[in-house]
Amino acid sequence: MHQIPLFLPSNESERLNTLNKYEILDSEPEQAFDDLVALASYICETPISTISLVDVDRQWFKASLGLTEQETRRDVSFCQHTIQSDGIMVVPDALEDSRFKDSPLVTGGQKVRFYAGVPLIAPNGMAVGALCVKDTRPRELTEAQMDALKRLANQVVGQLELRKQNLALEQQTLTLEDQANIQKELLCHAEQAEEDTKKAFLSLAESEERFRAFAENASDIFLMRDIDGNILYSNQAASSILGYAPEELLLMSVQDLRIWPDVCGVSSPFASPENGQTTTFEGLLRRKDGDVISAEVKVSKVDLQGTPMFFVIARDQTEQLRSIEEMRKGEERFNLVCQATNDVVWDLNIVTGEAWLSPNQSMVLATDKTGATATKDQWVDAIHPDDTERITESLHTALSTGASTWQEEYRLAKADGTYADVLDRAFVIVDDNGAPTRMIGAAMDVTNRKQSEQDRLDRDRADRANLAKSEFLSRMSHELRTPLNSILGFAQLLEMYQPTDQQKECVGRILTGGKHLLGLINEVLDLSRIESGNMEISREAVKLVHVVDEAISLTQPLAMGKSVTVVTDPSADLNLFARADRQRLLQVVINLISNGVKYNREGGFVHVGFSTTDAGTVNIVVRDTGPGIDQELAHRVFMPFDRLGIEQTQQIEGTGLGLALCKSMVEAMHGQITFTSEIGSGTVFKVELELAKEPEIEVGHIVAAHSVHPSTATRLVYIEDNESNVALMASLIESRPQWTLDVAMSGRAGLQTIFDNPPNLVLLDLDLPDISGYDVLLQLRANPEFANLPILIVSADATPDRIARLLAAGASGFVTKPFKIRDLLNDIAYLLSVETDYAA
């Protein structure tokens, strides 16, 4: 085997002397050091950690986690290198490091692959050992982990110093107690017979010599003063600590040292303790240079030949208090880290079942206490009943199979009765026999994270559903409107060619059926858009009298055909405004009036009124004199496609979508619609909307059009792949001798036709076999020669978003299939700046 050389520091002798002064080698285990190695393993996520003290030819472990041996040879150790480093020493992979690849700690035994250690530097600068973490696999530490390891090393040194000071204090206390007993015994004997005086004085001198030997070698301040506070004696430690020369102190009184509280004046209760008694207190002493030190002060009174004398012993606790403060700050930082990371740290004693919990335990546990302890049974009781069996079995398996780590996710009861989703992770600590004794872990509240993930999944599903619905609506709009365009278009052409009465009746039936089907399609699409959130609602101040008058005007032909009179309430306020979308509100009012007319008796009435309410809203009320609605059917009134059975008894046109669409539109405008009905007396529908103020300026709707110069040449190009629609358009244009029509059955063919012979106007479908009509539009507008060419979109894909996108891209207008021939002719004539007539 390759022998690894032993590297000795240049200050080895002084270093070993410093280590031996701690009197810690081969001492019993101590909880403070055990906790520090456990915390190091937890922070660095390693299975092994040690506090290694480097002796002459060995490294001895004051505390260790994950190891069974108590010491190893120094010449094969990692720590012999660490104590000679300036800071943390990290070995990512020992097999790749020439210093350690042949070490028996790497090739056998512990099989160490990763090592990180921080030297333990005593106050005199000597490195007595190292705090190190190890792993059996190569790895790296994060900056935060290395910083935490350094801080923990400082805590180890603080514990060593504190332990050293405590040992010295105990020894000095014993010595002082022995000396006090001796002095007491000598003083008692001093009152004996006069013949023993010489012997007593001799004993006193010997005692004084011993006393001086002890005092001069003590590390604490030792003073002797008289009843007036004058210092009669001071030891070497007093000069070293306070900064005064011995002769300076003999010229001073204890008042000059500014001890607080005042134990120097005669009036102080501490100044005159009873003989043989000692008064102890915490005080502050001011040094010669002005610095203040903290001290534990003891004052004792004795009588020497009838003269009262006072012994003052002061122990400098500045460093000790600083170490305690550092530990307090370290604990505070630990608590803050727990709170910042949302982790509850716990330490479970597997043998006793008791557990320590970090102060932020109330974040995930059913308690409002802080820094409390709990038991394993209390933890099990807090687990959600559906998770209890799984978690307890998982924990039992980890402990029985010798697993070094454990991790589970489950639900845990909180103080408010709800459950938190927690991610729990832990290390298992075993004894020398491999039996598990402790588990140290951290539970993280992941409730918000899981809820966020679930919300994101729900949003994604909803977005995909809305996208699929929008695409379906777009496709259905095109597929249904395209054939209807041909049907209604040719029927309108037939109607224009002066048909016979029989032909006119047939054409009328075609137009009626087609319009009914188109209305059904429009209502289904509107309802679907509202449900999917794709219908744009623009709420503004709408004057109700204008909407009602327009609705009555549009439904008047239907009312006259049914001999029903539609009237407005003469007492209605004609200057009321509602916050609504004007077009959608008009659609709602038309639908309600139409229903009131269709389901009325001959000679009946429909009353329309509007008024304000005390709640700051406005009501539109439509009252009819029809047969009324049975109360048992009231819950079905606003259901889509439900006509309440009227289609089985009366031949009244309808789809059952009108009221469902009204309800959706009113609610989209932040309003509500209700109804009341009485059999034989009619039905009243009420639409309640937010009341709006009258606008100061009423702005009309402006539609911008392309500037087109009149031209005698009227050549049109129609880009369309549907033969029926092409035939319809050709028949329509043939009836206009002043117009000519060229047809292209694809987008690229249409572009070529336009480039070869520029037309006066382009009629453009969107759904083409090669490229889309949108791409054709973009290519034409990108060419300066066709920047002002009128391009009229003729398509069944008439969603609001699609129309807005096309107009923004430069379309001159949009005609929805099925179109009305008169409307199409008007649009063409407008864009060509010519007049037209409607004669066949």
C-alpha cells in the first residue's frame, strides 16, 4: 500500500500545546458538539460529519455522525491538510486527488469520495482540528453551505473556549474555597492563647506566601482593600486585565475602577458582608484605556487581628459573554432561516419518542406555541387520516431497513383546523451498533405551490378548451354559412327576375327557411361566444328611449301580422341612460318584444316601459297579454332549445335560444333578467341594468373607407374556390352589364390575375386551397401599386376577432356569408364610387 506522508505544521509544538490546554482529548460525548455535527450534515446534505481534533499521531473525534470509530491515524487523514489551510478545504472527488486516492479512508473502510473541512482556529491562531463533512460520492457544496460550515466551525471553537473557561473557573473556585477555609481556620486559631501567637503568625506568613503564589498565578483579578476602599494588594492578572501597573493600583481605591453597581462605598449593602460570607454580582470595570469589561465580582469580608479587610475577586467574562451572544445570534439566524425557507426543523429521539421543534412550528403544525416540544404520537395524530397508514409504514420501513434518509409528502393538521401539504425530509442517525436513535429533518409547507400548480393546470385546460371552442365556432361558421350563401343568394336572384306567383311563393319559402336557419346559427354562435368569453361587450351610456323605439320599429311588421299592438309606457322617463352595450341591448329588447308578440293572443298588447329603482339601477319591462307560463315550467324558461312544449301545440317559429341568449347577454353587461307570469294574464320580463349618467357629448360612429376615384372601367376579380358561390356571384355580376368579373379558384392564381391586369375591385374569400385570403390581402397591401385597391372580404368566418384583424390589415370592408344581394351591391357600388339599381 502507498504510504501517505505525514505533513507537520511549522508550529506543531505550539499547536499541540494549545490543543492539550483544552483538556478535551478522550473526554466523554457532549450534546453541544453532537448537535453541531448533526446541523453540519443537515445543512451540507452529507451522511458523515465530524469534529476532528488532530493529536500527535492520530485524529480523535470529539463528535461524529455516520461513523462508528472514535479515531483514525493522522497520516491517512484529510484533516492533517485542513489544519494547514487558510480557510475551507474541499475535495470534490478523492479518487481524482493525488493526496488521497490511495488513502485507506478512500479505498476501504469509509470509502470517502467527497470531503470538505474548516480548520478550528484557537484565539492564539493555532489550528487544533477541523469541522468536516464527508460523502461516499463525489459532489460540490453551494456558497451558502460553505458559509454555513465556516460559521458552524466558529461555534465549535466557541464551545471549546467556553468549556476551557468553565473548567478553569471550576478549578479556581475550588482553590479559592480551599484557601478561604484555610484562612478561616487560621483566623479562628489566631484568637487562641497568646503563647500560640508566634506559631500563628508563622502559619499566617506561610499562608500568605501560599496565598500570594495562588493569587499571582490566578487568571482572575484579585484585590484586597480596606474598609475605605483603598487597594492594599493586587495580583498580576489585575494589572494585565485592567492595564494599570501594580504600583499604580496601590495608589488607587476601588472607586477609581468605577465598578458598577457601587460596592466600594460604605453605604453600599455590598460593602460590609458578614464575616466569612461572600457577595456575588455582575458588574462593569473600566480599564485604564477607557474600555469597559464585563465581570463577575465576588466580595468577601474577613477580620485580620480585629481589622476588617475585604477580598475582591473579579472574573473577566467579556469573551464568554461575546461567545454566548454569538451563539444567541447564531440561533436567531437559524430561526430566521427556518422562517425564510418556510421549513419547520425537527429533531426526533426515536428511543423516547420525544421531539424538538423549531420556533416556527406553528406554520405547519396544529399548535400556536413556539419553541415547544412534541411527541411522535402527537405528530401521527396530526397527519390526515387518509395519509396516516402510508406515512407510518414508510417511516417504519426506513428505520427497519437502515435507510440513511427519509422523504415523504403528506397532509398535516394546522391550528385553524385546515390541512397543509408538507414535504418532509430527514436524516437518520444510528448508534455504534447501527440501530437508529435520532432523526433530524425539515418539513416544508408546499400548499401554495401545489395549489398554484393545480391552478395552472386548470387554466391550461380551460385555455385549451376555449381555443378548441373558438376554432370549432370559426369552422362551423364557415361551413354552415357557405352553403347558406348559395341557397339564399340564388333565391334572392330568383326573386329579382319577376317570378310567377307560384314561383314567388316557393322562393319565399326558401328565403324563410334559409333565414330561419341563419338566425339559428347566429344565435348558437352568439351563445357559444358569450359562454367562452369571446364575445366583446362594450358598456357605455345608452339612451333607453332610442333603443326601445328602434326595437319597436323593427318588430312592427311582425306585430301587424299577428294583430298585436306594441306600445310604450307614456309615463316613462325619456331621458334615462343605462350602462350597456347598445347593439346587445337592442338585440335583447327585440327578442323580448318578438316573444311577446309571437306568444300573444290576436288583438293583444305588448307594453314596454323603463324606470329607475331605489338601488340606483334602471329597469326595462316588457309586459304581454299572452296565455302566461305555468309555474312548474318556470325553471326551464332560460334553458337553451327548450320551448316549454309550445312547438307541440302551436305552429310558432322559434329555436328556443332567444331567452337563453338574452340572459347571457344581460349578465355579460353586469345586469340580470327576471320574469313573473300568471296563467291567463300574461308574462312580464324585467331587465335590470346599471344606471348611467347622460354623456356630455354624444359621439357618432365613424367608419373610414378607402379613397377611390371614379372610373369608367369596372372590372372585378373574385377569388373563391366554392363553385356554387362562384356561380352565384357570376349570375349577380351578369345582371350588371357595366361590370365584368374574372374568377380565380386559388389564392396564388388570384394574385397572378391581379398582377397581370389590375382590377378596380377584389372580392376575396378567406378559406382557399393553397394560401389563405389573409395572406393574399397582406401581399397586395405590401405592393405600393395596390395600396389603394378596394378589397372586399366575402367570407362565412365572421368572428369579431377575425373581422378586426382583417380590417387592421387593410381590408376595405367585410361581407358575411350568407349575404343580402342588395347589401353586397351597395358595398361594391360604394367602393367603386358608382350608382347601381336593383332591377333584374
